Amino acid sequence: MNNTLSTTDPRTKLISSKLKKEAYKADALIEVLHTAQNIYGYLPIPVLAYISKSLHLPPSRVYATVSFYHFFSLKPKGEHTCLVCTGTACYVKGAQQILEKIEQVFHLKPGETSKDNKLGIQVARCVGACGLAPVVVLDDEVQGNIVSEEFTQTMKEKMGLL
């Protein structure tokens, strides 16, 4: 696997443009990572190395930032994304049952993406919508008061599997 970015790749040029706009400042790390993830759909290791070098940051700091925030991903997330909140309120109201039902129906565990890249499952410690617990974010749409049986049906419909 090639571990370097092509300087002729238009995606690399877009990241370079963002780095230049931010004046190569280390405190622009999160903005640059957002740009890169929007371009690639996830953050490949060569992209992280390029950002690290460009911002004069140790790779450990870049990786720590990516792994700390749930909205960054080191793997492709899938055409459809399902983020299950596992914060205290959501957990108490059935988040684990939702995850188990998703695993049963789609054969995916948190952090996995289907082989056809159609669906990716993620978890977050809290999405900040505790009053709607349990909460799932399906393709950037927050859905609250989830019932696992009904929700997997909704997922199938949204993905065109029915």
C-alpha cells in the first residue's frame, strides 16, 4: 500500500489550499481534519501524515485528536451511517438493545462497515439529546425515543432494502 499522497491528486490540492488558508497554524488542526474527512469520507493514514508534517505537529497529536472526537473516522463510514448514542440516558433507555438488534439484522458491530460499503455503525458517548433518549443519528438525522424493532425497519427502508 502506498503511504504517500500524490501532489497531483485534486484532493491533496484541496487540503493544501485549506492549510494555506489557515496559515499552517497548529491550532487549525481540527478545521483541516474536517476538510480532509469531507473530501475523503474518512481520514486515511497518509492524509494524517501529510497534515502532521504540514502543521509541524507530532503524528501522535494528530492521531490523538482524530481518535478523541467521534465524528472523525480512520475507516470509511459507509454510504449510510448509523451513530448510536451510548451515554447514560440512552444506555438506561435501551441503547444496548438497539445495538444488539442492529448486529442481529445487519451483522455489523460498532466501528464496522458493511462489505458493500452501504452501512457503517458507530457509537458515541453522548450526542447531547438526552431528553430524546435513546437517540440514534441516521445519516445526520437525529432520531429520538427509538424502539429497536421499528428502527431497524426504518434503516432498511432508508437503505432501499425493502
